[in-house]
Amino acid sequence: MSFVDWREMSSGNCPVGRGLDLLGKPWALLVVRDLMLGIRRFEDLHAKLGASRPVLAARLRELEAAGVVLRVPYQDAGQRSRHEYRLTDRGRDLYPVVMAVREWGERHLLDGEGAPIISVHRGCGARVETSLGCSAGHTGLGIKDTEAIAGPGARRRTA
Amino acid sequence: MSFVDWREMSSGNCPVGRGLDLLGKPWALLVVRDLMLGIRRFEDLHAKLGASRPVLAARLRELEAAGVVLRVPYQDAGQRSRHEYRLTDRGRDLYPVVMAVREWGERHLLDGEGAPIISVHRGCGARVETSLGCSAGHTGLGIKDTEAIAGPGARRRTA
């Protein structure tokens, strides 16, 4: 495994960067969080998040265009037809991202206040958490147990 | 375990929201990513990221204020003293966040191009990945295996 000087490598196709192009926009991941909690209607998302309507609408459009969110029509009695928003499989796949941010925030930013939400395993009621392991079965790894190597998409940065 | 209508609950102390106040700013998590790759100097970060100097300087100041980054002086021969940036334990703790975003991006946004970076276990060389499990030892969980319950910090939203 040869040494890589990451300063020389391009970030152009970095999946972290690409993910953040979408998820790094204001409110985007908070919309995903609330959809995961079953909050699906524009008015409810607006009331809960406090994001302005145009910003919230823009985020939902972008999440829909990225295949993270699906717009589904519904109609309450005597009202005109509206849409609600549901996570697609691609959107539900963001659960580890939301969980990792939540765990970091709980550990470092909560000031002893206690977590407002706890995720538990439906099967047994025990608390759910993310962890790092390797494909050979070693578990409980941290960053110091890991090494970054160049993958098939690695390419040099052009100055 | 009683049903919670999350529309009625406050997000004011949500650790996801608090985490994103810091990490959701433009370039913040990409700076963390590059620090994890051992890129520590302002000029190198600037060249690699392409963020403007004022924006990059602001992000580094915020990450330092949040205890994620430490400024450490260094001096090259014949040059004035400068600073480089290193992750603190709190910063290294962001590894699962970066990994979770990376994995999602790899799965959904790479267009078959292949990952530019692969994280492997130093001990055995096998690929490192995040996973969800519960504290009772059940592994390989997805969002549908989980349920969100009110934690000790849960409180009602005020209209």
C-alpha cells in the first residue's frame, strides 16, 4: 500500500463533497430528519423547522430532484388536493448520516441536558448506535485504526 | 413506549441541528475531511478546497472555537512562524459523520466512477464501513428496524 500525498489529489469526485452539495444546504438534513420522524406535510415541516416557505420549498424540490424525497398527493375532506413528502429508499439510506451527526452532537454539544430523541431497536428496545467495523469482522474501530488509500476513482489534482 | 407526535415537539435542543449549526456551514465538513487526510496547512487547504481565503479562515476559526480544531505553530527555515491545524479528539470523533456521508455519496452519487478514497483497517487491510447496531448486540440494522422515542431532553414546542 503506497503512500499518497492527498494534497496532490483531486476532490472533484469526492463523494463527501457531492453528498454535501445536496445535504450541506441550509435545512436540507433537518428536513430529512423530520421526514424520518414521520412529519410529511409542508405546513407541519414549516411550523416545526421555522425555515421560510421559499427556502423550505426549494430544499424539498432539490431533495425530490436528487431522488431522496417523493411527492405524494393527498386530499383532506373539503380541501383542495395537496402533496406530502416521503423518503425514498435513497432518502432512508441517509439514516446513518443523521445518526452520526446526532451522536456527535449528543456527545459534544448537549451540555448535560439529555437527548430529546432516542432511537431504539424495534425488536428488543435497546438503544441503536452507529459503529465502525471492517469487512473482515473487526468491530469498534476508530479513525486511528484506519488508513486512507487511493481507490479506483483517485486522480491527480490539476494546478 | 408511548406514541409521540413529533410535530408537537421542540427541535430547539436537537443535537442534529446543533451539530449542523457548525458542520452545515459551507466547507466546514470538507475542511474536517481534509484534516483527516493529514492536510494541515492553510495554503494546502486553500489550494485543495478552492474555498476563498476569508471563508476558509472563518471556518477554521469556528472549528477552533468549537473545540474541533487546534492551531499549532510551526516554522519553516527562513520563514516567519505560521500555524497549522490539527483535529482534537472532538474533531476525530467526526470520523463516523464523514464516513456516513461518504458511503451515501459513493452508493448514490458516484455514477460508476469508483471511489477516490478507500478507508481500510490498519490491522488487516479490509475495508472499513459504518453500521447500525443496538446495545443488546443486534447488528446490521436499518431505519425500519428502529423507533424514535422521547429522551430525557424532550420538550414540547411552543407555538
